[in-house]
Amino acid sequence: MKIRVLGCSGAIARGCHTTSFLVGDSVLIDAGTGVGQLTLEEMARIDDVFLTHAHLDHIAALPLMLDAVAKWRQSPLRVRALPQTLDALRQHVFNDIIWPDFTRLPNPARPFVTLHPFACGDVVSCGPCQIEVLPADHAVPAVGFSVEGGQGAWVFSGDTCGHPAFWERIRQLPVKALVIETAFGEAEHELAVRSRHLSPTSLIEQLRHLGTQPAFPIHITHTKPSETADIAAQLQALEQQAEHPVGWPLTLQWLASGDEFEI
């Protein structure tokens, strides 16, 4: 099964799209502006959307996608998230003010979308893969995900400043690739702390939880276009330190729209 990166930016600009990943043909992890990379036919095949949290850069395309393909669907789109995230969608998106209430349209018996709560530790089977909900620590209730297929697990941190239980679970999973955010550069380290995001130095602190050099690649995501070059340079400087900052050679890869993973 393939996982395709639709968007992995922390903000928009030409060629930059916010967070969304297509798992196989029918599952989305987050619904940022990267969803606009899909054709109408591809959008219509999506049956499940797993949301890490309620911030706009991770949900912006959800109502627009529904509007684009609703008439083609034979069943409601299933949106899966923490109860707090689903409440935010009800109150602030599908509220007949910001957007029509697609949880009740075209009628309550057969709506365009249904909302399904999960909790940390839950595992949901979606076709040939299993999606496990992992803990995250962010400014709003948030999670990460492990998507496990026949060849291992693709892990996404979501927006987070790190969580001990996340790393404990990583050490137990057959991880094939880790995608982790680094949203701010060092000049804004304090803002990263306040907003519960990572900067290069706090990323290093989190990676130490792995204990030993991982056998899987680590991919950096969620940088804003205006800060990407600075963050890349700062991480490269850390990688090139004679004394390895995490105790083993640090080799990081940069995530880009269009990248694909096989699990």
C-alpha cells in the first residue's frame, strides 16, 4: 500500500500545500490544502478521513472536498478524530454559518458526512492497513498516527512538542518511516514552546527518546515557506557536529509534496 504526500507545509505559497496524506485510494490523514492536489475522481474514492486535530491547516479542505464530490457519493464520508476535534467541526465549521451542516444535509438520515470519535490507543482497520492513534502534545487536543501495512509502519507525529508515550510506542512498532514536525526555527524557539511545536533543538531533545540510532528514516514536515531555508540550515548544522547531538549520526530527510511511501 502506498502513502502519498499531498501537502506537508505549515502554510501556503505557490507550490506549498498544508498537511494531507493519501493512504491507498480511500483514506486521508488530515485534510489540509494538499487535498486540492487530487482529481475529483480521486476525492470521490475517499471513504475515511483521520484528523490529528482541529487547526485550520489540517482541516481547511474537508468542507470543500465534500462539496466537490457529494453528489457522486453513495454513502457518507466518515471523519474520525478525537471528540474535542469533532466538537470543533460541529461548532465552527458545519454550523450553517461558516459552512452548511453536512452532518444533516441533504437529510439527517443520509448525511454527506458522519463523525466518529476515537481515543489514543485505538486501532482502526481500513482495508489492508491498520491505523493506530498515537499521543501528541499540542495547543489543542491532538494525536499522531501509525499506519501499518504488510511491510511495516509509517508514523506521523502530527503537530506536537513531543510526548513520552509517543516515543515509548515508537520503540515497540515495526517503524519503516517517521514523519515529524519541526514548525519553527531557532529564532522563534520560545514561540514554538508556547504554541506546543518543535524547533531544531527541541526536535533533537525528542529524538534522544529513541535511545539508539533508528533503522528507519526520519522525515521533517510542517515548516512554513518563509522559514524552511533557515530550519534546513539549522538542522544541517546539527547533523554536521563532530559530537553527534543525539548520540548517533543524525540523518534527516526533507518531506515534499508528491513523495510516496510503501508499507
